[in-house]
Amino acid sequence: MMAEHSLWRFSRALHRAINERQSDDLETYIDEDVDWVIYGPIELFPFLGARHGKAAVLEVCRQISENVRVHRFDRESLMLGEDTAASMMRYSLTALDSNKPINLRLAHFARFKAGRLLNIRVLLDSHELVAQALGGPMHR
Amino acid sequence: MMAEHSLWRFSRALHRAINERQSDDLETYIDEDVDWVIYGPIELFPFLGARHGKAAVLEVCRQISENVRVHRFDRESLMLGEDTAASMMRYSLTALDSNKPINLRLAHFARFKAGRLLNIRVLLDSHELVAQALGGPMHR
């Protein structure tokens, strides 16, 4: 039997951590030395940016869970290697403070070690995020 | 001898088309039925968005070449499959109309057929693009 790719376990654990605030699974699938970056306007969204180590990543996932709820996501493109994965995804979120819907595309490149996330780089369609979450550059 | 991956030929041809406005090579490496999307704020940058077919893609590359010059790019993440490629890249550009420097991260997922580009999806750090090219949402 082929083992399930680490991406699927990590993805389920991450979405469970965000939507149900249950981070036990997520903790299992993150390496102690994880290197994590979500590129984007950190000055507007403090849960973006770089984090190092499992504790910092679990903490930022907790912050994300306090800010958004995931309604659905579609994986539009996917590449899997032995210990690597990249995908482009379309998310439907709700911003919890304003109850606003946010539709957002992102791309990620991830590397796993012994089934645990070691490195991830995420790029957001940040103009869309700013426009929807904050009302848009034209309307402030 | 292993054949060179289609990504490298396409990448050289694209950069040559943008910087030297020589699109002969690029024309060779694009499939007639190419499906091309650069996600981003189309209302601000008309050379973003979807294009179908070789003629439309060559035309949008010509428009891009009239808007920016590429100074350098770093490929920060890369995944290669037999006929597929995904990467995250950091570009240093100049906007030709204003002579402004633009530093921009993007991710792309590409599929090739017989060595020619058949499908590409590009995601830009569009907040960064808007901020640098137009002076930023705070300063308009």
C-alpha cells in the first residue's frame, strides 16, 4: 500500500486547527525546526510573515483561527514530489470580526521531513485580500 | 543525454521577448491552444488576466515588454515533473513609464506538451505591485 502523501495529512490538520481550533493533529505534523513564511502585507495582517520553530507556527495558526473561518477550498494546480508539494488554491473564507466573505487565491511550496512540515512558503493574492478585508484601496 | 526541461527553454525565450522584444523563440515554445492566466488586478494592469491561443499570448507578452524591464530574478522554490513545472520567483523590474523599480514575488504552475507551453497560471504578490507601481493605497 502506498503511504498517503504528507501534504494531505498536514492539510487536514491545518484546516481542523483553523476551523475547530483543535491543534493536536497539527502539532504532530510540524517539525520542531519548521521554517514558515506567508508573504503579504504584514503591516495590515500581523498573522502574515515569517515564523521559525513549532511553537511560533502553532501560535500563528491559532491567530489565523481567530481571524478567519474556511468555508471551502479548491486545489486548482498540484505538484507532488517525494517530500515536496506545491499547489495553487482558491479559498472561500469569512473574516470573523466583520463577518465579511473573502475569496482568495494562494500558492504554496512545502517540504516535509519524516512526514512533518519542515519548510513552507505561501504567496497570497494580497491585493484581493486587502480589498475585501479592509474595503479596498479606493474606499478607505 | 537528458533533454533540457521545457521550463528552461520557455523561461529564456520569455525573458528575451520581454527585455529584447525578440519573440521568435517564444513563438516556437508556445502551443497554438495555450491557456494563460496571470491572476491580479486587471482593472489596474490590463496585461494581467486570461488569454487563449498563441496570438493572444504573444500579444500580451508584447504589452508586458512595453511596460517593464527585467533586471534580475531568483527562483526561490522549484518543482519539475515530466511535462510540468512550478516555481516561486522574486523579480526585480523597472516600470518603463515611470522608471520606478518594482520588486515582486510570483508563483507559477505550467504544463507543457511536446516542449511547448500549454497551460500556465501565475499568481502575483499584487499588493506589492499596486503599492510600488501606483504609489500605494495609502498615498493616492
